[in-house]
Amino acid sequence: MTDSDSPEQDDESSSDDHDHHDHSGDHDHHAHDLESLAAAVVTVSSSRTLEDDPAGDAIASAFESAGHEITARDVVADDYDGLQSIVDRFADSDDVDVVVTTGGTGVTPDDVTVEAIDDLFEKELPGFGELFRRYSEEEIGTRVVGTRATAGIARGVPVFCLPGSENAARLGSEEIIVPEAPHLAGLATRPEDGEEASEGTDESGDETRDEE
């Protein structure tokens, strides 16, 4: 909205409201964010190698440019069991906070990434695929309907599945995954309420309350 779209006094009021806005809620919302991530990148392809992997390189570069670390990287063929096994192993590793795959999210018979990883998800993150397809529409138009990018939580670790093209890998990692992964990874590993020390209880576990 331009200045001419609203009265001058409304602009001043909005400015004052913004200056005095309480951001404590936003701070609390990100209290569990991880400052530094250890990421695993898996390229799903029967023809690529680690030396010839532009999509994997784009993902790794996005994480490293943001100050994160790539602690595991591999290329796996379009094989249901093999892909599921390696993603499950990375998600279970103490050295991995987030897993990103690239490739195998299309509709050809050998595109099995989504099926293989879906079985590992404890929780799905449908918003990722929806947002990725919205961003991708500007580049590939209606062909976006054939993109099955998905994400979820496996073993308490966010797992994102991107298409195999370099552009798609760069778009998804730079615009969505890297900005949001620290928050998601922190929430996914947050202790359950019952595991946290309860405030307002004494040593016997009975609730205490202030005297009125």
C-alpha cells in the first residue's frame, strides 16, 4: 500500500503501534531454535556421483552460507529399501539435525522417494510441499502439479524431500528449508512436558501455590 492509499494520521498511528509492539511472544516462539545445524544431504539418482551432483551442491551451499555444517552426504540409487535405509540411518544419527533429499519426487515408475520416506514420518509437514509448489509455479508454471515435494519428522529430525533439478534444490533450500530448519529441528527435539522440570511443584510432586 502506498502513502496515498491511507490517511497520513493512519500512517503515524501505525508507526507508533509498531514502535511499541511487544515482541516477547516472537522471542518465546523461537526459544528452542538451534543456532547451528548439522545437515545430511542425500541425492537420489542412478546416474549422479558425489563429484557430479549440482543439486546436492546447491543444498550444501545454502546450509554452509548460513553458517551451518554438512556432516553427511551420499548418493543413492532410485531404490525404495536403499533410500529408506540411509535416510533412517541419518535421522537416527547424533551428528544430524536435519536431512534433505533431492530427486525421485516425480511421477515416473522409478520415482519412489516420497513413498520410501513417508513410511518413516512420525509427523507430516504438508505446508512445506504446498509452499514449495507455490514458489515453483513462477518458474515452471502448471507443470508444478507433477512435483511431489514433501517433508515430515522422522526420529525427531526434520526431513525434506526436494526434486532433483539444481534450480529446485536451490529454491527449496535457500527460500524455505534453511530459514525454517533451525526452528523445526529445535521444536522436534524439545522435551515433552512430562520430562521438563515442573514449576510450582515441591519435592513430593504436590502442586504449590502462592498464599493468598
